[in-house]
Amino acid sequence: MYIYYNPNPDHINTGDCVIRGISKLMDQSWNWTYLMICFQGFLLHKMPSYNDVWGEYLYNNGYRRTALPDTCPDCYTIKDFCKDFPIGRFLLALDGHVVAVIDGDYYDTSDTGDMIPLFYWRKE
């Protein structure tokens, strides 16, 4: 289910998870995704790392956000999400991290399958 993915041209794996995740989700290059998120931040007069900046970008491209229930202590993990959604393209938002899920596989620079997603984006 976990697939290593790092399209960053310099192979940096810290601080750019939003760009990596959206690039995978939307089949875009890392450079194009970075540019578009920065432009969205410019339009909103906010830093591109803000959730509402990249969220607005996704929304403007036809994606919609859905919250996930808080079921702790038996928390719902990325691995659980992948089992429940074996088909489709999703961007999972976690506390301080973002992961792309495509057809039941999650793409990241490390195995984050046990982390807890808070909400997800899916194209409607």
C-alpha cells in the first residue's frame, strides 16, 4: 500500500509535502504545482503553506473536502482509509502533513500509514 514518492527536483523531503501530494494527486510536476500554490497564496495574500491557500487551489480545480470522524482511541489511520477507499484519488490532510492516496496506495517519502487523517479532498 505504501509507495515511495518524492518528485522534488532536489529530493528534499521536508516541508514540501503539500506540493508533493498535490503533484501526485493532479498528475502535475513538482515545479508546476509549487508555482500554482504560490500564485494562489499571492492571490489570497497568504503564505502558500496555509491550509486555506492550497485548499482554495484544490477547490478551484473541482476538489471537495470531507471531514473524517474522530474515533480514537481506535483511530482511523491512512492504512484504514486505503482499505475503505480502494478506488479513487484523494489527498489526506493530517496534523502538519499531507499524503496522496490513489487507488488504495499512499504516496509519501516515508511510510506514514499509521498516521491519523483529519480530512480528505476528492474531485467531485
